[in-house]
Amino acid sequence: METTTRRDGGFSLVELLLVVALLGTTIGVMYSALQVLTISASTSTEESAAAQDLSYSMELLSKTLMGSQVLYANDTQIVVLSQVGGGTWQVSSIAATAGPTPRGGLIWRRWSSDASGTVPVGASYTRWVMSDRNANQSNSIALFSYYSATNTVLTQKSTTADARATAVVGALPVGYAPTDIKRIRLHIATTFNAGIRDDFRDIALR
């Protein structure tokens, strides 16, 4: 008579090792896929934020500069007099600042003034960080370029700031002659992860 022996001892060592190996491989593949998706989502979010930051800054600054009188200008800073509505005027300083590479700031400071651009002595100002991912100063990208009436780019810094600018901003380095400026090229650069997104626009002064 033939008898059949049942094995009640559970899994063998080889079977257990095989199961562990299969589980390890599966978990490894899933973890790698999750990492790729996480990095991709993070990059996409950063790039989207940089694009929005760039577009917003470009539109707002373009409108401001278009109707303004230039009081001071250099490659990374401009000081202008603008009418902001009715009989309300303001002097604005727009500047790219350096920061921990590759990021810096795009800073807009504003003082209330009269139509001549005179700001009361001791007046306070509003400081607005338009962007904390600006790359102009940190990457030596000129925020502003200036053109003359003959459409020639100004390359020679030839004058100190208008007294109205220094009265509120303080000491400023030698810049371009405001009366020579007829067109401004605004070139904003922003960072995302290890990349840079930039855009420029030409603005004719009124």
C-alpha cells in the first residue's frame, strides 16, 4: 500500500529567500518610481512658480516705467517719478539685489511725493519684495539697458543721480544720464531649482 507524506513544516529556507528577494525588488522599483514622480512634481511646481513670478513682475514694472520720469539709472537699479492717480505722485526705486547664489531679490521701494518729485524730509517708504527668486545680480544679467533717441544703446555711465533721487535713496554710484534715456529694456531673470527663466521687454518712455 502506497502512503503519501504531508509536509507540515512550513516554507523552506529557499522559498523564504525567494519571497524576500521578490518583495525587496518590488519595493525598490516602487520607491524609485515614487522618487522620480516626487522630483518631477517639485521641478514642475518650481518652474511654474518662476514663470508666474516673472510674468507678474514684467507686467507691473512695464506699466510703471512706461509713464515715468527717470531720475537715476544704472544696470541693476532705476529711480523714477510716477503719477499713480489723480494728484498722487511717488518716487520709486526698483533694484535687483544679490543674495545667496543663485537667488537674489527684486526690491521696489516707494515714497509719496509731489508732482515735482520732492519727497518730504524724513518721509518713510514702502518696501516691497516683488520676487525672492531674482537672478539678475547674482548671475550678472543687467536688469535694465538704456537706449537713446537714435536707438543706440547707452554704454557710457556719465552722470551722478538727480538730487531728487539721492534725497530719498541716499548715495548712488555713477549712472547713465536720465535725459539721454528714451527707451528702456527690462530684462528679468528668475531661478527655479538649478535653472533660470528670463524674459525682456522694450519700454518707450512718454
